[in-house]
Amino acid sequence: MYTPKHNREEDREKLYAFMRAHSFAALVTVKDHVPRATHLPFMVDMKDERITLYAHMAKANDQWRDFSATQELLVIFQEPHAYVSPRHYETAHNVPTWNYVAVHLYGHARVLETDAEKLELLERMIAEHDADYLRKWKEMPKDYINSKLNGIVAFRVDPTRVEARFKLSQDRTRRERENIINEFASSRDSVVSELVDLMKERL
């Protein structure tokens, strides 16, 4: 990912927080020189600044067969984003642009082979997103749960590198950035307004 130095973010705690907050990401692999993608919810863990991803997909989606110890895959976390008008700038000769945050995690995936591993991942995801449902899930008949486990492929992604671009008008003057922040703060679009705190951190 093209990332100018002033847009680069390398703080692992910030990247971890961002990926957890925007955990619905695109998994990209390559088969026969052709890229393909699946959009999936990921669990994001970090220990000693090392990030690990967990997810699952339908077994019928054979993208999991692209997993390789030699070929990197890519997981793209993205959001929020917003159009930036040149009317916020102090000089006339400027062009529109777009502010956004994106994190690209490259790595290799390992399939979680056992039902116990798959069940642990599913229950973690339920607890994360719908804790009230977890008790009901645990009361489901075992044959029903096993049928669901048989229909998925769960996996973990261990990163080889992480690239992050926080494009938040860092190359503009303070006054220009404040103009943009004020514009974003007035937006009713939660995707746009989320950029406000991120930009304020970098004033």
C-alpha cells in the first residue's frame, strides 16, 4: 500500500484498537494468478505487540484452499473515510481529496483442524457480538452444533507484516485541519464523524 511517511501509523496498540473496532474485513488470496476476496468478521488478538487474526468461512467457499505456507494473503481493514473539499484550504490552488484509514495485514493462514478449536472461535465471536445469545447457543442439541461446525473452515492468520495508512490531512496547516475537523464534526454520518477524534489526535 502506498503510504507517505506523514500518513504512516506503526503504533501497534493503535492498530490493534482500530482493527478490533473495524473487524469486518476483506480476505484476499491469489489462485492461478487471479485475486479473490471474501468479506469476513475477524477476531483480533495481540500479545507482546504481535497481532493474530481468527476467522471462519463456509466450507463450500473454497478460498480456504488458497492458504499456503509460501504465498502471502492479505486482510484489509478499512473505515472510516470522507471526502475533503478544497474550500477548507487557505490557498486557492488546491484539489479535492479523501481522508481515510486502512490497515493491510499480510501473512499466512493455518486451518484450525479440530471441532474444539472451531467451537472455541465461534463462542468467542458470539460472546463478542451477541453475549445474550451465548447461553441459548450452548443449549442447542449437540448434533445441531456439530452440523454447523462441519460446515465451516476456521483459521488463524499470523502476520508477516502490517502496513497502515491514516490519511488525515497531516500535510495541511493547523488551520486547514481545524476547518476539516469542524466540517466533519457537523456531519450526521457516523462514518464521517468518526474521523474527528482521529484527526484531533494528530493536531
